[in-house]
Amino acid sequence: MAEESFPPTLQNVLDQNSLKWIFCGGKGGVGKTTTSCSLAIQLAQVRESVLLISTDPAHNLSDAFGQKFSKEATKVNGFDNLFAMEIDPTSAIQEMVDQSEQNGMMGTMMQDLAFAIPGVDEAMSFAEIMKHVKSMEYSVIVFDTAPTGHTLRFLSFPTVLEKALGKLSTLSGRIGPMINQMSTLMGGQADATEDMFSKLESMRAVITEVNTQFKDPEKTTFVCVCISEFLSLYETERLVQELTAYEIDTHNIVVNQLLFPKTDSNCEHCRVRHGMQQKYLREAHELYDEFFHIVQLPLLTEEVRGPQKLKEFSKMLIDPYNPEQ
């Protein structure tokens, strides 16, 4: 194997004090949550305050720490400066629908018009999350993202919302005065259309601002998590290419669940899997050695659950795991 140009640890993430947003992403079931929790624990030792957010509807943070989290930031047991929250994008949309229903029939009509544009609901819920997060004072925010497919959707949201605004303003230019008249007659609010516009506009502004920060390598980085198998490596390559296309910095890959059978082990299954994993690990090094820190984590005999086990596990992100010890 070529001489490694980058140390196989995530120490670089801890050392970069300017970082504000850190994403952990990858295929389902590769250990994203364990990695993001472990990284947040390590960051809490060097940064003033850390917020860990899960945007995955199958909320795993509660399971990982053995503590119930909600959409409000909650302090993690056993830590002074680590907070966690779990956000359900669909509930943010529901709240907006309920609000618009208070605006009478016209409010609902505008809502329907806006939501008829593909992707608007997701974009708006993401904007709600971001507005919420930006108002909080944390030195760094770690995202435990949904599996790969959904992770990068939010990067196209400013364009989606601009389209929605464009369509709505054309429509409202034509039928706005009539809608307002009808609305007043039917007891709704006369400015339901304006209300909808300003909501979309403020969200677009939030998303555009956040995306500008996401594209700044001083402020944002993406940690890819994978396992040493063909499909996962293939998915990681796609993820890296997509991140590069969106101009989002990524220079760390965590390869999880690696087997290290003991030399005297007579487990055929372990030996075969170890051989396969090493093959894909070599491929990963060939592909990424030049630009990436590649962190290797072992498959453990027990689950990594609860603050204590996560603290132990998180040390391996900084001190490379040595199977000999």
C-alpha cells in the first residue's frame, strides 16, 4: 500500500476551529449515528458547545445515548456542553399547514398552490429547521443525516423555492386582487397571498444564506461513513462526486465494522470476510489516499450504546485502532 499522506484519524476536524457545520453521511446501516455521536463527544472536549442534530426520521440518537430527545435541544446526560435534538421534517410541514388553515379558504388555496411545486414541502421544512438552529448559539453543529439519497436534497432547495416564488408571483399578479376581494367577502384575511409570499421569501433567504456557508470549506465539512464492501464503497464514490459537484468540502472517510480475526482463529467465515474487506480497503486507499484521511474502525463484539461506551469508542477516531493490543 502507498505511504499514507494523511493521518488515519479525525484529529483534523477537531483542530479546525473555524468549522461550524459537520455532516456525517453514508448508506443506511454503516454506523453513521455511532460515528456522529462519537465525533460530537470528541468535539465537546475541544469546543465550547456542540449541538448534535438527527434529521433521520428513524431517530437513532435517543437509542444511541439511551436518553429521549425531542425537537428542542436537550443536554446529553454526562456532558456539560453537548446537546442533541431530533427533527422530523414532516412535522414542520404539518405545523405550516395548520397555520395556513387559520387564514381561511384563501390561505389554504395559496398553500395548495405552493405545495403543488415538487420539493417545496421539504425545502420549507428544512428552512424551518435552519431558522431554528441559526437562532441558537453553538460553536459547532454536527448533523447525523438520513441515508445518502436524502442527504444532499437540501442543496437544491434555494432553486426549488425560487421556482415556487416565481410561479406564485406570476399567478398572484393575475389573480391576486380577485383572491383578496373574494377572501374579504368570505371572511378570510385579505393579505393571505402576501402572507404566503413573505413566508416563502424569508425561507429562501435563510436557505440561500445557509448554503453559502455550506460551500465554505472553512465553515463546513462532510465526513463520509462506509463499510468495506462493494456497494458501500460505490455509494461513497457517488457521494464524494456529488459533494464535489455541490462544492462541499469532504476529506475524511470512516471505514466502519472492520474484522480483525486473531491469528490463531480457526473461524473460516471471519477469515473469508476479512480477506474481502481488505480487498475493498485497498481499493479505498487507491482511490482516496491522495486527498482523504481514511479512518478504520473495528467491528466490536457488543453494541456501542450509552454515553460510556460511546466515549470509549470515540477515542478510536483520534487514536487509530490497533488490533494487536
